[in-house]
Amino acid sequence: MIPFRHLLIHGKARISFTEKLRTEFPNHGLVPTRCPQRSSHGTGRTYMRTKSQRLREMTRMIALAIAVFTCFVVGGFAEENMDAPIADISGAVSWLEKEADRIVRASKREMIDGTSAFPPQVGIGYEAFWLRDYEYTLEGSIASYSDKELTDACRLFVRSVRSDGAGVDCVKFDGTPIYKPGFGSMGENPVADGSQFTVGVAFHTYRKTNDATLLSEMLTPLVKTMTAVPRNTSTGLVHIDPTQSWDRCPYGFTDTIRKQGDELFCSLLYVQACRQLSDLLHAGQREDEACKWKEEAGRVAASVRKVFWDADAGLFRAATIKCREHDIWGSAFAVFLGVADAGQSQAVARYFKTHYDQIVQQGQIRHLPGGVFWEQGCARDEYQNGAYWATPAGWFVYTLDLADPMLANRTILDLVNDFKKHGACEWIIGERRQLPNYLASAGLPLDGIRAMLERRKKAQHR
């Protein structure tokens, strides 16, 4: 059967009602009862249908006519309404919450030990359980998971911390931990963001489940993994060794980019993880350690403001030695975390407003300023080097809202309506859309959007 949507006025494939009848019912009663036919061998033959056969075919024909008519008239209006663009923020958030939940649930796979895994995309393509993508769904759509799914996944990632404290990039479905992107093929050492995202998973899981047993199990491994993060001893910032040809990959959403020196995004993740670890230690009544990690978050945040900020551009740079380009994602994330000070936050917001058309496509965001490409990375105008992603959209609108609330609203609506039409893809550029049903694209933006709306609400009550 041809799907009903192909019969509708909005469908790409259209057939006429009579064509449909002719295809489904070649002997529908509109031809003589006695009808010459051709056999497969080309010889003529005749047949005589009984009255009951003609009655059954006629009944089927009437039923089909009603179904097709309903599909055109009623279904057509329903699809038109379903595809109508969402015009208000509340409706957009509601739709995105439902879509994120749908994608999360549809992505579920079972690991060999029975743990429920949620890889980055629905279906085949990412054949492992990726840490950072999963953590991003917890930030925006944690209600999509049961407490058991959350605690099982948390235990998986915490016990996968290596003996030296390194956090994973992903875990294969057979339980094998992988510490470097490309299934262990990229760089000499573990990815620079594994520890931070491990803490993030633990933080969101405990906050949702309030599982005291889980908390007591994981505090010591979490402290261990945070002390293993590669850092510059003088600045405290996450550091990728420039003396090695390929020390390690940076932040996983730029894992093809060969950054060197102090690295912005992983340093921001480190600040966030320090704060989260401090909260977890406080919950575990380890007060002295909680204070230490809170102070460390402040120290590293101050270094971020000093080392990476470019006042002339009004943006933060991505790294200090190689791939020093201005980082759109990182600048938005710095504002979202409150690492950027008030002046820096306003400057970033103004840049986003002024250069909006160069860095945004359908509510999705480029890594770098328009026309700029990484010093060393993947091919230009695709993937992490020129394409547009939904992943950072929440941080982006949270920042843009400081300079232009209406434009921030438009960004959200453009994003959601593009998802409605084309699906939540990993990335897009022009008419090209890569990997639909991508979890981080649908889930993570909700966190920043909700924070923006909450800030507006508080401002109204002042």
C-alpha cells in the first residue's frame, strides 16, 4: 500500500483516485463480468466471477473510496495543521520536549550486560554508548529516563574510569571502554573532556535519583578522574601538549580539530565539573574537599577570562597555540556558565546580533565566525569545520537574549520549525542534512532555552 501521506496534497508522490483504484482493484466491477484476460504466457482466457465475488469487490471499492476521500479532505487538513509552523515560544519548547523524549526513547539499545545504552543517534551508525552525548541529553531531557536507566548508565561510566583516572570517550556495547575518539584511533592520549563529562553524568543522575548508595560509591572515583585532567600548571587551564604531533583530541564536538596549548572549551567544562563535584562532595558530607573544588572552579574561571578573551573581537579564542580561531560555541558557553564577566557577556551578545546571518542557519550554529575555518581540521564547509549545529543553540540564545530578545525568540522558532520539517539532524549546511534523530541536537538546547526563560521571568518580578 502507498502510505496515506503520499496521497495528500502535501506529499511529494501523488496519484489520482482512479489510478489508485486501478492499481488496487483491476477488476473493480466497472468492467464487464465476462472479461478477456492475458495469462503470463500470452494466451487468452476468460473467467466468470460469482455474484458474491462481485459484491465483495464492490464493498472493498466503496471502502477504499471512503478512505481515500477522508485522507484527502480530513487527513489533508490534519497534515496541513501538523506541518504549520509554530509561532510561539511556549509551543516551541513543548514540541521540542516531546521530540527530545521521542528520540531518546527510540535510541535505546541493550548492552551485553543488560545495561540500557542510548547512543547519539536513533538506529545504526554510532555503535557504542557515547559519554558526552548522553550527558547532554541529561541536561535537557533527563525526564526521558527511568531511575534504573540513569543509575545503571552512571555506574557504567564511573567504573570505566581508567586506573590512571582517564575518563572514556565511549563504551562499546560489549562493555569495552574506549578513551580516544575514532574508536581509539585519534591522538596518543585520552580525550580531554572524558573526566568532565563523567562528573556531569554523576551530578545529573544523583540530582534526579537522590541515590545515597550511588553517591557514596562514586565520589572517590570522581575525584580521581578530575585530578587526571591534563592541565597547564601555571594557568590551571586544560592543556593539549604542543610538543607532541597529536597529544590528544579536545572537546568531542571538535575532535577532528587539532587544537594545541591551553584549550577553551575543555577548560569551561572543567569549571562546570568542579562546581558539580563540589556539590556532590557537599551532599556526601566531605566539606573540606567540596570547598577546595569550588575554589578551583573560581581560579580556572578567572584564567579563562584572562587568557582566551579577545576584547577587539568581542569573543573568546579556542586555544592558545594552534587553532586559535574565535570560538562561537565556546563564547556562548562561557556566558551561559557565568564564566564570562558582565562586559564580556554583553560584547559576545552584541557580536552574535551583529554577525547573526554569518553564523546561524535555521537556528543552528557554526563553530566559528562566518568565512573562518580551523587552522587544522576536517574538510571545510562540513561537519566541525563550517557546518551548523543545534547542539549549542541553547547557550547561543541565552547569550543573544542579552542584546536582542526578539532575535533570540526567532532563533528558537527557526530551530524547532526546521526540526519539524527535516528532523533533528547532527549538522546541516545549505540543503545538506546529516544524521537525523540526533539526541544532542534535540535534547541539549532545552537547557539553555529554559535558563533564558527563567532569567526573563525573574527580571519581570524585580
